[in-house]
Amino acid sequence: MAKTSATKLDARVRTPAGSRATRRLRREGRIPGVLYGGGADPIPFDVDARELRIALAARGAVLDLALDGETNSAVVKATDHHPVRGETTHIDLVRVNLNEAIQAVVTLELTGVDEAPGVVGGGVIEQVTREITIEALPNEIPESIVHDVSTMEMNDTVYLSAVSAPAGVTLVDAPEDTVVATLTPPKLGESDGDGIETETEVVGQAATPAAAEPSADAESAGTPSE
């Protein structure tokens, strides 16, 4: 598996000064953060919001954080987001050794869904497990683990034991009988379009003669008073 390249991110050391200073930083387009790990004391920093957004969207898990004249290889430990806008409001990074394996959570992606015989026959695939924990060298962490479900038949179940990890990547912390996806028949009536149409026609036909026949009340209402 090809190694992923690290993304450079320029940061500056900051002095924690309370929530007011943090709000001022965000108004200036800077995002506060803290760098942990590596046997050193935590270092508060701030980064340009746009550069951080681009770095987090880039391929690869490792960030080369340029801080106080030194470059630190780091991965994201945690992020806080604005409850409405969804933008990052704070980030925690942790130093990593590029020669030591670390654990990370990655997306489990299913391919071949539309080609699965059970889906072609009207069934529905439900993905139960969408993320899995893996272990790999920092620069070999994939964006996702891909599993092909193009051979799934009706009522089939795929377990984690069937998922293969790329070379250099190990799946961890999940039993092999963890359900990844199921393929079930459509619920009764979901694809019975003809039956629904016939029933609608019958109701419509029954309603037409009744509507054309005036009621006794209508006749009385239409008779002029003397």
C-alpha cells in the first residue's frame, strides 16, 4: 500500500488567557489548539482557520505542525465544532513517531452495492458498521477500508471476519462476528405497485357513481320554498 504524505500546517505558540481571548482569536480567523504527547509538556497554539480546514480535508492522517521553529509529526486527537455552523472551534493534536504504529478510526466503505444479486432482485443493503479501528504506521493509515459486496444474495449477512485490511494495516478491537452489512427482502407492499394501483382504481370507480347520485337532502335543498 502506498504511503500517504503528511500535510504541513503552520502554527504559532499562544498564551492561554481565558475565554475572551479565545473568542477574539476566532474573530481574527484563528483556531486555538493544544499539542500533546512525545514526553513533553502540552503546548497551546493557534492556526489560521482556512489553512486548518484545508489540512484536515487533505489526504493522509499525519500533520507536520510547524511550531516555534520546530516541525512536529502529529495526528488529530480531538476537535470541537460550532453547534450550528459545524466549523472547527478547537483542535487537540498528539505527537507521533512515524516509525511506531498507532491506532486510528477509519471509515468502512462498501462497493458493488448496485451489482449485488440480492439488490438487483429488489432487496435492500443496510450497512450496520460504518467505522472500524485499525493499527498502522502513521503514514500508512488509509482514508477508508473498502469491502466489495457485489456478490451478496438475498438474506445474506457480511461479518467483519470477511473484511480484508491492506498490507501493513491491522483491524483491532472488534469481534470477527461483528455485523458489517445485511441484505434483506423489501418490506411487504414496498414494491407492489400494481396492487396499489388496482386498489386505487377500484376506490375511484366506486366513488364516481355515488358522487353523481344526489342525496335526498340535496334534492330538498334544491326545491324552491313556496
